[in-house]
Amino acid sequence: MSKMKRMPSPPFESSDRAGAASAAADFFSDAAIVDGVLLVGSWARGHAGAASDLDIALLVRPETDEAEWHELVAAWEQSEPRIQAAKVLGPIVRYSDIDICVIDGEFAPQPRGWTSSPDDFELQLGNYVAYSLPLFERGDRYRVLRDRWLPFYDDELRRKRLESVRTFCLNNLDHIRWSLERGDRFHAFHRLYHAYQEFLQALFISRRTYPLSYDKWVAEQLDEFLGLPDLASELARIVGVAQLDRTALAASATELHRLLEDHLE
């Protein structure tokens, strides 16, 4: 099949950054297992800072053996384009200059436990489908994924997901009281923070909008994606429990429970 290359529309702050992205797209486009090279993260959304790394996702064919794409990424790390990109971006970016992840496009909810953090099903669809930009496409898999999952998944799945996330959130809120009764403030805060993230997860599902993260860009997402600019201050006050005060933790749990009832549709 013919190849189609398309650079992202948000401008990079320098030709060096654009050149590194283009070099990665050129390298991975030669691999038959790669159906798409996607720019994700801050650069894809035009919110990156001068020291932000490049986040790139490789859309590989579903039948690809894990060892095969591991070998491909390892070859990239040793390649001349990668070495040159590191020389240019290394002095600019504090840690890793280019982060490569691999996805097969087979998105599905995964089982989770009562004490684990929120799963990443909606986050994957947000970062890799809704808010990504293609640097390279082979065939129509990327377009098919966008047609399937945008603007949001179907109402039946939404109902099941919302019910499940709400249950996990309420479970964490209920455990805060039990933790405080046995004097375990740190575990109470742990449960409060999980409940806070599950509230965000449920809120986005309720509003049929994919999130980017539950711990970064929260205020921006609430404002730009959901039109709720004042909610960020409420949430910051709820999770900002000074010295893990017992009374404040209990009050925060009550307040978060109220938000859950008020904002879910």
C-alpha cells in the first residue's frame, strides 16, 4: 500500500523538535508491522513547554508478536536518527527526550481490583485516538479507530462503565470512615485520592468526553473539555487535606460524595 505522511498541525517551538518527530516517523514507517506513528501528549495538543519530551505511539498490527516490536524499538534506540535526535534534544529536555510506546488498537476495559487505582480504558481512547495526531499512516486503521470510538463509545457500554466506576468510587469513600475509626489517616487519604480520581473518571464518562489524565492538566480539562472551570478549585480543596487532619478527611469524603451525586448524569 502507499504511504501517507502528515506532520502535526500544532507548531513545534523549533525546527529541531519538528526534525526529531519527522525522523522518528521516517524510521518507523519502514517497518511493515507499523500502521501508524502518532504524536501524543502535550505536543499533540499544543500545550508543551520548552523542556517537554516528544511522546510517540506506534500503532502496530494486532497480530504483531511482542518480541517483534521490542526488537523494532531497540533498533530505533541504536539508529543514527535516534542518536542525532538525542544530541539535539538531550540538552533541552530534562529526562527522556523521546518516549516511544506501542499500541495495537485493540482497546477494551480491563478487570481491576477494589484497592487499585482507576483503569485506563478512557485514558487510552483519549490519548491515542481522540487527541493524537498522525505523523505517518499506512492504510486506514487510524481512521477506522476514530470512526469507531469517536465522539464517544456507545450508550450501553457507557452505562456499564459509569455504574462500575461509581461503585468503585463509593467503595473508596465508605472505607475512609472505617480507616479513620481505626486511626489510619494515611490509608484514609489513599482512599480519598482514589475516590477523587474515580470521580473524575465518572464525570468524564457521564459527559461523554474522553480524558487525558486524572493527575495532570486537571484544571485545564475541566475548563476546556467539560466547561466546569470552578470545579477544579473545589477538588483542590477536597484533596488538599492539611496534615491529614481527621475531621478534614471525613469532611472531604462527604464533600466528594456530594459532588458525585451532583455532577453525574
